[in-house]
Amino acid sequence: MDKTTDSPADNDPTLAGGLLAIREVARQTGVNPVTLRAWERRYGLIVPLRTSKGHRLYSEDDVARIHLILTWLDRGVAVGQVKGLLKAPAPPDTVPSSPWAEQRQHLLEAIANLAERQLDERFNAAMALYPPQTLYRQLLQPLLDDLEQRWRGRFGGQVERVFLHAWLRTKLGARLYHNNRQCHGAPILLVNASELPMEPGLWLTAWLASSADCAVEVFDWPVPAAELGLALERIQPRALLLYSSQPLGQGQLPRLLGGHPCPCLLAGPAVAIHQAELPPGTLVAEGPLDALQALADLGLLHNR
């Protein structure tokens, strides 16, 4: 096991010669330190320099290589196949077979069996090797789409839904708690605007934003529009994100969206449902990745 720490330059992330500490590389690329270390140890994808005490130092070429790795991962290539592609003199005509269908099947089996430990172990293994955006795009979003089809009118579907949603909230909530301990400044406040007790898209959006080195607070139960201002006054977030997969109540939109002291974003399927009645200039995002991009466009995320 690699026992070196990578903390000497956290307060001075850019060192002599333009070298970067691992936390700064994570901030710039969106690939967390655990994954960067795994890429190095298991696959030799990145080989940073080391200080006399064993701390990793990354060059601009290393950062460019990480972005190239991310390009291959976003095309569905398994991390274990990327090194060969990086060595190729020219991009191949065909992309190697994707591992994601098999991984989704493993997760589907764990969910069908209500096997929390199996589900956790499978997801932990993937989370150690892939950055959050890749995991969402290649694994979680297709998995949730498959499950919605599977659960429709199927006996046992609601049990599986409750099991998965409870696990997802616990898993991603733990990641948010950990990330928030390392972040400073005002958080982004994400609020469930639907009547559902748990919105997976809300938690996935929160996880992606938190992984971009930003503090996040989640209210996963609906807040009355009249009390939303109270939450904003006390938390003073850098932005408010309202998420709903359901239609909002009649007359609810103006009360939810208007008069806030910070940028307000409406996200989720409710955007398409209410498209015709949204006030001009409303910030919207239909899915978690769209929401992440919208927050980045507002300058609210650190590693974008």
C-alpha cells in the first residue's frame, strides 16, 4: 500500500518550476487524489515526481495527460485499457469494448437481491478508479434509466426503488460530509422542490458539485416557499438550486424562483414540464451534468 501523504503543499499548491501538489491537480482536473494514486499504482498512467519525503509533484504535461485520460474514459474505455491507447502513435479507428454494461449488470443484480454490501463494494471499486462525472455519465445515469423501465408496473419494483434510494442518499451523503469538511466559504444550497421524499437527481447533483471542491448543503424534503427565505438568510449560500422531477403546484414557480439574494437555478424534469411558464432569464438545467455546467458557468465551482 502507498503510505505517502500528499499534504505539504496544500497551502502552496504551485511549487517551484510550476510543479503542482496533488490537491491542486485534483482541483484543476476533477479527478480526486485517491483516483490519481490508483491510476499511478495500478496502471502506471501518471508517474509524478516525488519530493525527498515522497510527496507527489505534477507537471503541466502530467495535467495534460490526465485530461487526455478523461477523454478516453468519457468515450467508455476502461481505465485498464487507456495506457495502450496513450502509447499508440495515432488514435485507433475503433474504441476497445466498454466495461460499463457488465458493471451495470453487477449493480442491477445487487439491487434485485437487496444486497447492500455487494452494491457498496461494487460502487466503491468503481469510485476508486473513475472520477465522479465519468461514473455518473457511464454508470449511474444509464443504470437509473434501466431501473425506471424495470420498475414500471413490476411487482417488487417499489421495494427495489426504496432500497436503492436509501443506499444512494447514505452513500452520497457520506461523500458530501467528507468533502464539506475540506471546503471553505459559502455552500451551494440544494433543495428538493417536489413532494417526493427523496430525489436521486438532487443527491447526484449535490455529489457532482461537492466533487468540484465546493461546499454543499442538501435539504431533501420540500421547504415551504414562505420559509425558503429564512433558510437563505441563515445559511447565506453562494447559490440556490431547486430540484424537482414532478410538476410544481399552481402558482408555486414565482414564489420559489423570485427575490433571492443569490443566483437561483431550477433543475430536473420540472424544467421541461414548466418550460412555457418560466420567467424570462430563469437559470435552468434538466439533469445533474447540466446543473454542474450551469454552476460552473456562474463561476461557483473551483475545478471547472
